[in-house]
Amino acid sequence: MKHGKKYTDSVKLVEKTKLYDVSEAMDLAIKTKTAKFDETVEVHVRLGVDSRHADQQVRGAVVLPNGTGKDVRVLVIAKGDNVDKALAAGADYAGADDYAAKIQNEGWLDFDVVIATPDMMGVVGRLGKVLGPRGLMPTPKAGTVTPDVAKAVEEAKAGKIEYRLDKTNIIHCPIGKVSFGADKLKENFDTLLSAIIKAKPAAAKGQYVKSCVVANTMGPGIKINPAKLEA
């Protein structure tokens, strides 16, 4: 694969074999920006667990102190007073069977987060084939199945992200935009990593954080020293 001059120049800023401190890595994630748009900074953490075992799953949600820089569109599946509470809290859409039908029959997916009240899981369950593969299915563990829809909406709008292990034992998460600056990116990074470390399964043995890489949308991967993350 042939890369452009901007990418080639940005790669020269990163030492392939070096394990960077978090602050250095955030600085480089900004310096290696090449695109004209405000690039997203992502973190990829490989853990010393086996996702094939139920007792070694790592999954949860955390509110990033500086948000993600993304305007999050929230759909709330609820009825009665909860619809009004959701809309008052800032939900973009709130309702029950009407929205479920729109998703099922029209393939409507103009939202980024789905929140549901526990009494609506019968309706939400029918949407599993559509929402599940896209990572949009509400779950109690992520705080998106809750009777307190107002709080869930406010957290989603404030920058709540879900982290979960994929089949290769890696967690992929956005931690903000290049325009945030190194300090805010580091603060978001520290919050995310703290949550992942606290979620360490009792069944996990040996080194938990195997590797950690940060990169902007169009830039090279920057390796962070995993030994210092669990210290």
C-alpha cells in the first residue's frame, strides 16, 4: 500500500520500537495529524484475558470528562412519563412501538445510542438482529437499560462510551478529537484506562494490559508503555 507524503512525514515522527509515556503519546497523536478535518483519537488496548470464557469478559461504560467531541444522537425506547423525561433531558427521539416499527420495517438507524427502560425489553428484544451487529443493543451493564432515562440520556450526551472486548481480546475506543489538545486527551485516556483496569476479571492471570496503542484517524500507531498503566 502506497501512502502519501503527509502520512510518510508523520510516520517519521514516531519511533516504531519505542514505548511512550501517555503524555508523549498524546502529543504525537496531535503532531501526526494530516487530514483537514478534526481527526478522532482512538485507543486500542490488548488484554491478557481470553474472551471465549464468560468469566474473562471485560465490558462496561464510562463517562469521559471531556466528552468525545461527537454530537451523539440518542433514541430512547420508553412509554408514558419516561418519554417526556427523556426528551426533556435532551434525547433526540423517544417513543415505543412507533420507533421499533420504523427500525424493523424501514431500516431506520439515524441514532448513535439506544436507551431503554426495563419494561420495554420485550419490544427491544425484537430489534436484536438489527441493533446487535451494530453494537447498538441496550444492556444493563452499559447503563443503557435503566428506569432513570433522564440520567442515561445526560450521560450519553456528555460523552459516555462503552468499552468491550472483541474476539481478539482487544478493546477499541475513541477518547476525543485532535483539537482537544494533549491535556484533555490524556485526562480522557486516564479515565478510560482506569475503568478497564478496575474491570479486570478475577479469572485473569499474569499481565493484564499486554499492549496499548493510540492513533488519530489517519495517522500511525503510537505504542504506550503498558507496564506504567497498571502501576
